[in-house]
Amino acid sequence: MTTITRTAPVENGFRGGIDVRVSLRDGAGDGSSAFDGAWFPRSRDLQVELPELVAELDRRGVRIERFTYSLDAWQPAARKLVVSGRVVRTGGFRSMDPMVVCLTWQGGNQRADLLVVPPETDVLTGARALRLCTRRGLPSSPQMVLAAARSTPLPQVPQLHRRAV
């Protein structure tokens, strides 16, 4: 069996937002949903993962100023991180849910909570979770969202209408 790995070129220690597994729903930060999207990092090392996330969100027009996370879920990170010539402040808290990270931008006026898909999650489940978190009306529990992503949907078979003869 052959395995093909696609890796984007690394420049300045990160891939510059290429191939970052993140979803952000329309209207992120408006407070109308438990999650504003999801992030599926490849490791628990914020020194590697966070610059890529910030670069990808910059590409989408969201200029993250602050990133908060659970201290228990991640390897320690610097309090300030320079990405593409600008500073992003980080803060770790023991009180945060280990499966959620918080992003703020526009001077703290916009805030988005992203569900963190654990790096060890299989790719299919991770992709489903990324897609699910762009919908409104999700359960507020990260575990319930991931359980929904793990479930296999029933095949959708169209019903044929038979005409009476």
C-alpha cells in the first residue's frame, strides 16, 4: 500500500496558511451559535500550529489579535507570537474547555469560539466536524458535536414514485 503525503512548502517555520484545516461560519462572532467554526490541528504544539491558523484566517480577512486556549490541552506557547510581521497575543487558562479555543479581533469587539478537533481524530471524522461547525443550532457540547461527526449517516436513497396502472 502506498501512502501519499501532501505537504505545503514551509517558509519561516509555517506553511503560510496553506492546507490549514479550519472552518469559520458566515457571521462568526455574532454570538448566535455555540461554535463559530472548528479547527483541526495536526499536533498540540501551538508554536507550530498557531502561526498557520493565524495566516489562514488573515487570508480570509479575519485579523486575529488574541488567541486563548486551555493550558491542559496544549504545549506551552509564547505570550506573544509574531505572524507575518504583526503580533498576536496568546493566553492559556486552566478554566477553559480543552476542546475550544477563543479568537478575538477588531480591538476585542469580535469574538469567535472554535471547536478543536483533536489531532488524533481520523480525517473523515475531522472533515465532518469542520463542516458541522459551520451550521447554526449545534449542541453546545464539543463532545456531542464530535459524536455527531463520528456517526455514519444513513444512505440517502430517493424514493421512486410508481404510477398506478
